Amino acid sequence: MLIFFSKAQTSQEDSLFLASKGTWKYPVLKCSIQKELHETGHRSLGVNFISDSSYPVKAVFESVVILVNEYDSVHMVVTRYGSYFIGYSNLELPQVKKGDTIKAGQVIGRMAKNLDDVYSVEMMLSTKDEDYKELETWFKKEDLSVSR
């Protein structure tokens, strides 16, 4: 099923999304972050959230799930809001499916072990029009200082 959005609707959604910058809560409790840059067809910047246990992973923003994919026994969930895409990878036990509308704070899965045998989830933010230097600027400052 194809869904088309008017430019006015997308513009309003993008404005709301941009207004959320600096307000997001970390998707995982009791974690540290490790920055990684990802250059793909879209400009994106990602970070790894690392922990000592398989904690639940929560959505950082209200959005629609556009992809749930499994690869090498772990999952990736991609959500969309306006022209913004948020990807969460290295998940186990996904709790959402394509087409679901999810809320900020809703559990979408659990952290899986990565190739280094460490629990982690990788998060990326991308759009075709914007280039982000620091994904951390989207999170609440108090969350950054406590969770590092």
C-alpha cells in the first residue's frame, strides 16, 4: 500500500519533529554511548547505546513503523515522521510491526548482543535534506550527563 503525503502535511510534521530537538529521552536505560558515522545513500549519523544487559529499547519520538527486518538473527526497526527516519538496529524480540503507529517511550524491542559480545542497539537519524553533525543534540542534556 502506498501512502502519499501533501507537502503542507509533511512541512507541518517536519516543524513538529524539529521542535523536539533536545527533548528526547535515551531509548535505553543504564547505557553509555559510542558515536559512529554512517554514510549511505542518505546522510545519517548514528550512535551505539551499549549496556551490560538486554534492556528494553523504547521509541524516542512518535512515528509510523515502515520496516521491521531480520538479519543474522537480529532485527532492525525503521520509523518515519514527516521526512525524518529513525532506525534502531541490533534488536531482539521486536514488539512492533510495519504500519504500527508508535508513541515516544513505547517499547519496540530489546537490545541484542553485537559481534563484540556486548549488548547494544544502534540508532540512526536520517533525511534526504538535512545533515546532522551530532545525534546527541536531540537528547535531553540531563539524560546525556547521567547516562554517559
